[in-house]
Amino acid sequence: MFPDSNFMSVLETPVLLDMICDNLVETALCQCILVCKLWFALFMPYRWRYVSFDEQRPPTGVSSLMPLFRRMRLLSRDFSGQHPTVIQLCAHWIRRLQLLSVPISKFLDPNVICSNLTRLKYQLEEKGGSNHSLDAIRMLAKHPRLTHVLLAGLNLSCPKAGAELIKILAGPGDNRVAKGQPLNRRSTNPFPNLVHLDLSSYRNVSPQLLDALLKSLPRTLRKLELALSIDEDEGLAWRESQAEASLQDTSTRYGAYEYQEEYRLTSLMMDGRIVGIEESSFFPILSQSPELTRLILPKISTYLVPTLARIIKTCCPGIQKLDTYDDYDIQNNTLLIDACPVLEQVELMCTHHLTGSFLQTLLMRSRTLTNLAMGVQAQVASSDIQLLMIVCSNLQVLRIHSDLDEGSGKAVLDIQDVYESDWTCLGLYDIDIMFTYVTPSEDREGGDSKTSVKQMVEKVYRQLGRLTRLKMLAIGWLPGQLDMDVPRVDMSLTSGLGHLHGLKELQFLDIDRILECGISEQEVEWMHLHWRNWRKLVPPCRLPGISDEPGWVGYLQLLCPYVAVN
């Protein structure tokens, strides 16, 4: 069926199939399906990307096709017995392995090693025990050629699992981690090719474990993502126990300090609380990462934020993307932004008024700042919004999410402030629209709350003609201000989208509120006219009250055949 030359070229190139083998049996039909999928893979190599098993035993014929497989994805959640043959069939060829809620011990025989495995994604169930975490960690030691590792759901709060992970990362016979000394990873690195490590467990661990883990990281890493936290009381107690190390002034320990070794990190994400170990582990990593361009900050002690800013400014001045922690106030955010001279993208939480010093800091970065995401949690004046738009005149992506003010119970952003702002000075092409809560303005001439929201949205649309991507949030009013029978959002709000002639991608969030009042004939005609040139649409839910139909996705596909619905 296949010419020899074409078939050999398939064997030598990473052609990836995507076969969902669900309850297939040993029949001629199974053989025919496998051959047909292989034939289609010759013409659509990007469509068939994975070989995926979702049964206890692979179907007949798979073993003859195993040399073609470069990626494997195991999807099953409940396997009753040991079935190591699934991976044994292609252990020599497999390069990427993805396990979704599949215990490794069910599939991977201790004597089977994927000699060419370079990428591993392992998603454990949240209720998974420590034994599964140990199996996943021990699997790392058998595959030193790994370059990308994602282990989600690890139970590192278990002492055995945490100690095993540190032992594997540090390498055999190296006990300097326990003594708090830096490691010489250049000579004893068990993972010389590891460039991306993601431990997204979102669990609380001990300060000793997190401190030792940060000190045992391979120096070859380019991207590190840690979603681990420690209890603040335990962290502070652990810091006090390190009294001898904390006697030295922090201002003299960091800054122009030179290290013999340097990390190669370009991206660092520390999502969690690390109060208590900042000075012993987190600060040294930053001070040794001169190539860092992406930084997501964890929660640290507030009084150490100025020290953190000095480290960033001196040791890693090339940061272009910065996400600050939610609890940082305007003053601390100002220090951090001021420490990044080439900042392009920043995401921060403003827990107080936008002050003049903060706006002045943004003005200093306005030539490079293109992306700004702000979570506004306190009352914002219209003058602050207008100044923000004038200051950040080069913005291309803007996200402002307001919330309820805990003190007054009112929305922190008023419709009137948004309506009176001039959006034409921004060259935005990507925006989140925009406000979780806005206060309706009753006294404006010309209408009620609903009209005010509609006028505000349409005006913003008219002034942002360059938009190519839009993420729309359901715009709501404060609870109790409208009758419960009145829909919170009218579909007529979308009529202003007709002003955005360059829009190619639209994403609705919380769209069920928009669809509560139905779709009129005029809106159907408008969507048919204006959506035919779009390229991507991301609807998250179906039409309410329709369960047996394709719903919102199918409805839009009928109206807009050219839109690629994700």
C-alpha cells in the first residue's frame, strides 16, 4: 500500500498519531482503522499528534506501528491490573510521555527505561497518596536525558517524597544541601539537559524542604515554576532559628555580590508564600540569574520588598515581564517597577489609590511598557484613569479588573469615570472588557443603568478601532440594585462590536448572563454580517435551556462558517 521511500521517510521523521483506542477488540475492523489512521497521518501530520490509550490493553496491530510513535498519552483513570506492556512496546522510541491520573506503577515496569525520553508530564490526582508521588519522583532518576519535566499534584508534604526529590536533584553522595551550602552542579549534575522544571502541587510544605529544594536545583534550568507554599508562622519560626545567619545586614549581603556559579534561568515563577526563607534561598537565586526576563513573585515579608527591588535592579536588570503578589501595595509595586528599566509587561494588584509617584514610575517605563494588567481593589478616581491612559500611551494590551470595596460595599470603578475617559490615546489591539463590577450612574442624562452600561461599552468600542482580540466579561451591577427578574446583561451590549472592523478573535467569559434575555433577529443579522471575517472564537458554555443541541458553539458555526471555534 505504501511506497518504500515514503514509508521509510515516515519511520525517520516524528510523525505523530492520535488514536483514541476505546474498547477496540481484535477484529479485522481494528486492523483496518489503524491502517487508515496511518494513511491519514501521512497527509495530516499535525492533526494526528498523539497515540492515546484509554483501555486496559492495546489493540492488535499497535505493536507493528510503534516505531512511528514519538509521543504517548495515557488517559485512563481506573486500571484494575498491571499492564506494563503498553509502554514496553515503544519504550525505545518514545520521546514524550504524558500521564493523566494514571499511576506510573500500573504501566512502567521497574526494568523498563524509556532511553530516549526527553519530556515528561505527570498529572496526579489530588487524592493520590504518597506512594504515587514516590513512583513519579523515582522515575526521574531513571531518565537523565529529560529536558522538560512537569509533575503536578505531587504530595511533597510527605517527608519521604520530599527527601527523595531533593536527593535525586542534588545527585548521589552530595550532602551539602543538608548543611545549607551551595552545590557545585557543574560536576555532579544528574540532569545535564534539564531546562524546564514545573512542580505545580499547590500544597503547603515545610520551610526546611522548600529551602533545600531551592538550593538543589540544577544550574542548567532555564524555566522554573514552583507552586509551593509554607505556613507563615512556620516560616517566621524557621527564620528565627537561623539567627546566626540573619545577624548580617541584608543590604550588604546582596547587590554587587559576586558568585562563582550562576543560574541560567530566564523565567522564574514562585506562586505561593515563602515568608521566612527569602534571604536564604529565593534572594540568592535571583542574584545569580543575570539572564532572567520573566518573574512571577511570591509573597515575602513586606519589609524585604526594598531589598528585593535592589537585587532585581542590580543582578537581573533585563526583566521584561513582571507579576507582583496580590498583597503588595502601591509603594512596593512602585519600587519593583522602578527596578526594571526594560519592563514590557506588568501584572499587579493596586490595593490603594493610584498615586502620583506610581504614575510617574509608569511614565518612566512608558516607552517600553506594552502590556498592563491591574486588579483594582480600592476606589479609583476618574482623574487617575485619565492620567493612566495618558501615561501609558504605548499600551497594546490592557486588563483592568475592578472589585467590590470591602469598606463601602460599592464598586471600585464607576461607569461615569470610564465613560468620561478618552480611550483614543491608546493603541490597544488586545483588551479584556473589562470590569467585574461597575457602579451604575443613575443621574446621567439619557437613561437608566442598563443604558448607561451600553453607552459606556459602545463608546469604548468606538475609540478602539485597532482591536484584533477581545475578551468580554459579563458586566454586572451591584447586588440588590436591580430587580432579580431583570437580566443582568442585555445582548444588545454586543452591538457596539460592529465598530471593531479589525477584530479577529473574541472570547466570552460568563456568557450565560449575556444570553439570559435571548437573541433578537437584528442581533442575528448583525452577527452574520460582522463575524464572517473572524478567525477564532472561544465560547465557554452552551445556550441556556438547550441540552440536546450543539448549543452556542453550533449556533455560531451555522452563522459564521469561517470562524474557527475553539
